[in-house]
Amino acid sequence: MCDCSDTIANGPSPVTVGPNLTLSNLYASNVFTNFINVSSLQINSVSGTAGQVLTATGTGSQIYWSTPSGGSVRTNLSGPSIQVQLTDYYIGCNGTGITVTLPLGSTVPTGKIYVIKDESGLATSSPSYRFTLLVSGSNTIDGGPSAQIITGYSAITVLWTGSLWSII
């Protein structure tokens, strides 16, 4: 057992803890996860699911569960409004005149990428057929409040730089 108020030094042996581990006010550096075996771990009262990893925002102590390799794929989405989720990676839209809203940048890690695609092939420059990508709060996409898909089967890929959404 380990008293978590003590320092755990790097060493050749794994650290063994009980079946449940609660940590608060913890600072960790140089942690090598191949030496840590935990049977149950909750972050902010949430247990991860199979295949998820812990992700840090890089700004303070915020950590959360995320799906590696980008996130989830949602296809054939329709409706006038779609809200992008933190766990999303690919948003495939089917229809016309759809507005897709990105999450507030401060809630996603720097480097987070989203791909938004017109799967229907119906997008045009006509206001009733274009797809509009909106930001939340005062965030911007390449300096503006929105971006548009105006060509059928086109996609927009955006990356959160830590201060703005950038089309890549």
C-alpha cells in the first residue's frame, strides 16, 4: 500500500494500490503508466470506458477521459442544428441548411481536431443549402465567427490551437 502523501519515486517495481484510489491535490510528473496497475479509477466522479485514456488540458489540473485517435464518428446526422461533442472527431451531415456548432475552445485540449463533412452532396452556396460551422462564445475560426461548406461532398477540418479554431 502507498500513502499518497508520500513521494513515489521512479523505480524498477510497479506501485500496487488497493482496488479503489481517490486522489486530491495531486501533482505528478515523470509518471510512466506501464508501471501503474489500477483496477478502478474515477476522474471527477466518472469512470472511463474500455479503450479510453486520460487526457490533460495542459492548463492547470483539468483531466478527463477521452477516446484516442481523435474520437467518435457520427454519420448521417440531420436537422437544423448539430452540437459537436468533446468526444467527437468526425461529424457527417446529411441534408441541407445545417448549422454545426463547435464546443467552447477552453473545454477542449489544444490540438483537438474535428472533421465536418457534407455526406449528402447537397451543399451549395444557396443560403438554404449551405452548411454553416459556428463557434461558441467569443472563439473564432481563422479570425471569423463561422465557416461554410458550399460544395457538395466537401469537408472542413478544424484544429483548436489553444486560442482559436484553425481550418487545416
